[in-house]
Amino acid sequence: MLKKVTNTIEKYNMLNKGDKVIVALSGGPDSMSLLHSLYMLREQYELTLYAAHVNHMLRGEDSDNDERASRKFCEKYNIEFFSRAVDIDRVSKEKNISHEMAGREARYEFFQELIRDLKGNKIALAHNLNDQAETVLMRIMRGSGVEGLVGIKPVRGHIFIRPLIQTSRREIEEYCSENNLPVRIDKTNLESIYTRNKIRLELIPYIENNFNDDIINTLSRMAALLSTDSDYLEEESSKNFQKYCDVTEEKVIIYKDAFNLHPALLNRLLRKAVLKVKGDLYNLESKHVENVLDIQKTTTGKFTRLPGGIICSNVYKDIHLQKEVKKIRDNRLESMNFKSGESKDINFKLCNNELKNLNENEDMSISLHIGENIIDEINKKFILTVIKNRDYSKIKSGDTLKYFDYDKIKGNVVIRFRKEGDRFSPLGMKGSKKLKDIFMDLKIPREKRDLIPLLCFEEEISWIIGYRVSDKFKIDKHTNNILEVRCIDIKNNIDTFKVERQEVYE
């Protein structure tokens, strides 16, 4: 087995002389044989070895015994040992994910911390030939594309290496026996309670007995062949990503010309864009890629949700991908009473603390209340105040300060973005115009029109923020109560009260 491990290391250029290698050690046969084999090769590659163990706290005393056995093994071979206990069951419930996924996240987080703190070069994982076959079968049943059928890559990101990826489980067990390695056996691996276990314990033996007794190697060879094709497509898609995509702090924009690419390249480009935004491709399936393609064919403003809280929206046939932010901050409320005990309730409230779903034919809107409203999603703070109209002729507005006839307001005061069919009545104009025509008159670039917040009284647009206010809510000598709205840019704290004009018409 040691020779096979060495061949794998050389074939995939996994190690360089002098590498500091963190070995993921569970205490089972795979990881024990991995650590031992690297220990035997340490002088050849001048390696510094560390062991990292995560106690998942799922099997009571057995979990603790796994940790003790791993620690003792490392002490015997003078390998520095690091461990962390994580309540995987609790994490699983809190994040609403499987035990398997919660454990994987905990392990990789720990490994990444160690490689940073120890200034390490590589993280060695103990996936073997059987794991590869099981993974490929799982992905076949899930309907994965070429990238998924490549299976487990021997090297990922120049950091994660898998020296046992061409070694079978049988060879590993023989190696453990020959070297008297004190391996621990996780009894749950012998139970058909997970999909992978069922494939290992039931499906693969059935295929071996009835169809192909060398199915493990067959699937591994298939994955290797597909990997060659995948590498070429990946290289081409990277070129196209540079050509057709823009990456900002907040989003990835895929320009419409990209959707003329061959589907094989386009699919990879879309996956690369999701990876940029989300950080991984977990749970992303072909149906989600198809959803993106469908959205691109619809009208601007439509969007869909992808796994991991990613919003995919159509902006004039370009596709914007960004993380969804649901929560908004609920600040202090202020009730306003009028003389004679009369009060007016405009029903200022939060819309269930979340953005609404345009796919359900609802507006993406956030209701405002009297007082301070901080909306992180658009980097704005709105301060609403109701004042008495003592001398309307002296009321003047600025870039960030507007006044409206409070008594003409019906229903909610909300911030939203434009939608199909919007009309607007600019101050000084009788009648209304289509909002898109207003934007054209103002020479607002198409790509920015969906990003301009609108202050609305129920469905009626009262202020195109940064541009124009409506004639319908102007104040005059008949106005009794005035709604003052101040808009402040949070990031730059911009609240420039530059007087533009007196927005009063008799």
C-alpha cells in the first residue's frame, strides 16, 4: 500500500519537500493508515506532520474513546495532536442541516484554522477508492453533470490532498492489520441509516455479485476520464467568466451575451458565479441552473432563489447574483398625537421583517414608521417626522429632505423598487407619465433603474429618491399636517441639506 500511496502523491504532485501537513484523524482505519503512511514517508518528503481530530459528540463514550485513541497514537509517534469537541447534534438543529453536513463544516473550519495558525501547507484527507465509487454512484442517482461525476478530486485548491484516493478499503484494512494500528470502528458505518451507508453495504455488493465484480475500479476509471474533459471545460469557462462577468463586493453580474455560449460552457460559468457569491456549491443542482436560465429569458425584475440564500435576478437580461438579506433593523417607534387628542395612524410597520417574493407577484417593499428607520439592504436611513403647517411658504426642501401633505396620505408608507406598470406625477405636472419614461427623461442608465428606491404612499410613488417628488402630495396653504422625510446615506453619513427649490404650488 505504501508504494501505491507514493505513486498517488507523485502522480498528482501532492507534496513538496518541507511541507507542513495537517492530517485529518478520526481514529478509524482510513485516517490511521493515512497518518501512519505519511509518517513512514516523512523523511523522503521532509514533512512536518500534525494531526487534527474533531469529536462530534454523537456517540457518547465511543466518541470520547475515539479521541483518546487518536491522541495516544500521536503520542507514540511524536506527532503533535490537536482536537476540538463540537456538539454536532445541536449545530445540526440550529442550522437545519444534516449531521453529516454539520460535521463536515465543523471539521473544515477547524482544519482551516489550524493551517493558518501553524502556517501549514497541506491538509491530508483519508478518502479512498471505495469512497470515490460511492460518491460517483450517489451523484449519478442525484442527476449530476460531468463535474459531479468526476467525484472526489485527488487535489483541491492546492491545499487539500487525498493520498489514499487510489487505495481500496480492503488494502487499507490489510495495511492496518500488518502494522498493528489501533483503529477505532464507528458502528454507525455498519448500519444502513444514511444514503452512503446503503450504497456501501447494499448497492455496491449487489452490483459486484450480479453485474460487475470490479465496479469500484470501473467507477474510479470513469471519474478519471471525465476529469480530463472537465479540466478542459473548466479552463474554457474561466476565460468566459473573465469576459462576460463582473465581480463586486456585493454581487456577480453575468452579462446577457454570456447566454449565447454553448450550454456546457454556460452551465460551468453559472456554477462559477454562484461559487464566487456563496463560497461553495453545496446543494446546487441542475434544476437550479435551469431556473437561472429560465429567469434570464423573462422580463427585468424577476428573480429566483438558489440554495444558500442566493438571489438571482434579471436586470435587463443581465443576471445579478447576490446574497439575500432578510432581516432589517427595527428601531425605536414614536407615536405622534395631534391637538384635541386626535391622532392619526398610517399603519407604519415592518412587513414581517423580510423582503417579499416577486415570484409570488408581490412587491419587494419595506414599510416605514414615524421616527428612525435603518434599512441596511439599501444603505439608507429614513427619519420621518410629522409637523404642523404653521407657514407653508417657508418650507423648503433639499437633496435629502422632502415634505409631503400628511393628510393626503392613505395606507402604508413604504420603500420599494420599480415594478411593471408604475406611473408617476412629477411636481408641477398635471396628469402622470410612465415611470420608465421619467427615467429616460432623467437619463438614468438602464442598469441603475432597478436600484433606485422609491418612497411610496401605499401604491402611489411620492418620491423618486435622489431625483423627483410627486405633485399629488405637495403642501399648500390648505395643508394642516406635514410629513417630513429625511434620507441619509448610512455608509458615508451623507445628509447634505442643499436647498433646491421651494416645492409649493398653490
